Amino acid sequence: MFWTKMKYLLTICLLLISTLSIVSAQQRGKLNRAETIEAERRLSEMGYWTGAVDGMFDPATRSALIAFQKWEGRLITGRLTLDELDAIRTSSTPKAREPGYAHVEVDLDRQVLLLVKDDGGVRVLPVSTGTGKPYVDEGQTSIAYTPRGRFLVYRKGVGWEKGPLGAVYYPNDISGGIAIHGSRNVPVEPASHGCIRIPMFAAREMSKLLTLGTIVLVYDKVSFVSAKSWAENPRLKQAALLSALTDDPEPAEEIKTKSGSSAIKKTRSKMIRAGLRLNNPGDFLLSHTVSRAVPSAPAGLTSVFGMGTGVTLPTKSPENFFGSGGPSLVMRSRA
């Protein structure tokens, strides 16, 4: 009888201890409004795109927290707890891979985008890029691959644009069908057909910041191409921008005429396209098209084509028109 009572009391004690531990852990995970404001303010100071610092854990705050967790290599939960607040308090501002000039960096390993200022300051967003897996579109099998390299924003869409792989919001084209665009679906892992998806709340403002000609560096742990030569030499950048325009003709669609015959009509969606004037009489036009392999490209990648490069340079210095890394590969995608 005695031992039975002791076992009963021991069981009650263990249950109480377990309950207290659970309650303590739950309380540890709860933040009051002042602590949420502190987390938002600190994230914003470090460059994470938080939206308004108002103590509301809204989609923008959650996005900033996810970007922070990605950058710091933490478990990606999207939940703001006291443990996360402690980590936020002791962390430092993300650093660009190549500071010194205004541009955009897309870190494919971390799945984040950095909008880099001239002084090295950053604004950081989480992204979702190509899965690296095969997909079928219009009977053709391609790889959902986000190309690595250096690119320029050469075309901008306004609002929603529909494509064969889905709709995109305020797209900023950087290479063929590859664009930085807003999406309602930006999971923490790669999920696109090759495009760089960003959260909807930031897409419109990001489009305003990504002016035509903005340099975009896309890299992973094994592939990086510098664009300092473009930043330092506007003529090289102009050449690359002309190349991008040459390789992305305005889309056309087949329509039926009243007589029943077919005709080709140029589509005129709302877009902003870069334009260049090449009228220096002392220059010449040099064109070059190349297709090459990328070390980090997945095996079996076939739907890749080289960037045609048109350039206007003084006749005495054509040898440097590519800069380091040469032209980059592009691939058809739109979501």
C-alpha cells in the first residue's frame, strides 16, 4: 500500500514538472508588442525588408525573419520567438559578395536577394529560384535552372503578365525568359522554373528600384562572375545591354483574319524596354554569339542558349569588351 501511494505521488510530480516545462517553453516563444517592434527595428537596421516597424507580425515582417534565418543558416520556421529575438540582437548586417557599386545579388545557396547600394548598404529579401529539376512545357522537356552569371535588367513589365508557365507580377527581365518578379508563392526552398521569385508586398517597389541597366549577379558556392568591369566602364555595360536586347525579340502571336487566313501580330503588353543609340562615327559594331557549359549546371541541361553580344567600342580596344567571365548563359522560363 505504501509503495503504491509513493508511485502515485511520483507520477503526479512528474506530470507537474512536465506541464511546467511546456508552459515555460510556450511562454518563452511568445513576444509582446514591444519585443516585436524591437525585432522589426533591428531587422530593418540590418537591411532586412520588414515593411513598417509597427509591432504587427505581418507578411513583410515574416518575410524579413525568413531572410534572416536563411542568411544566418538557422532553422527556417518563419516564427518570431524569444530565441529568434536573441539571435537578431547579436547578429550583424549581411555583406554583399562584391561591394563598391550599386547592383543586385542573388545568392542561390542562401536563397536570398540583396539590393546593394554604392556605399555597401543592403536590403534583403527571401527568394525562390529554379528547382534544378526537369519539367515539360508544350511537349518540350527543360530544366528548371536559374542561370549563374552577371546580367542586366533590360526589360520591365508593369503589373501582371501572363506566360505559359503562369502569371508574374512586375517582372524585371535579366536573361531571356528569366526575370525577378513578384509571386504569391515564394516558399523557403527553390520552386520556380528558373525565375527569381520575390514576395508580392515588395514587388512593385523593387521594380521601381531596379531601373533599366541595373547589374544583377547570380551566384552559388561554385560559380561567381564579377561585374566590376561593367560598373567601371559604361561602354562594356552598354554592350551587354545591347546584347540582351538583341537576344530578346518582341513576342508575336498567330491570329486569324476575317478571311480565315493566319497572320502574325506583334503583342504590345505594358513594358519598359531599354533603348540604345550607337552613333559614334569613330566606333564599330562587333557581334559575337557563344554557347558554353557552366560548371554548376545540372547534368542533362540542354535548353540553354548563348547570349549574343553586340558592342560598340573604339577600334583600338575590342579585346576587353567581354570583361571577366564572358557572356552568360540564359534559359527560357517565366515563373
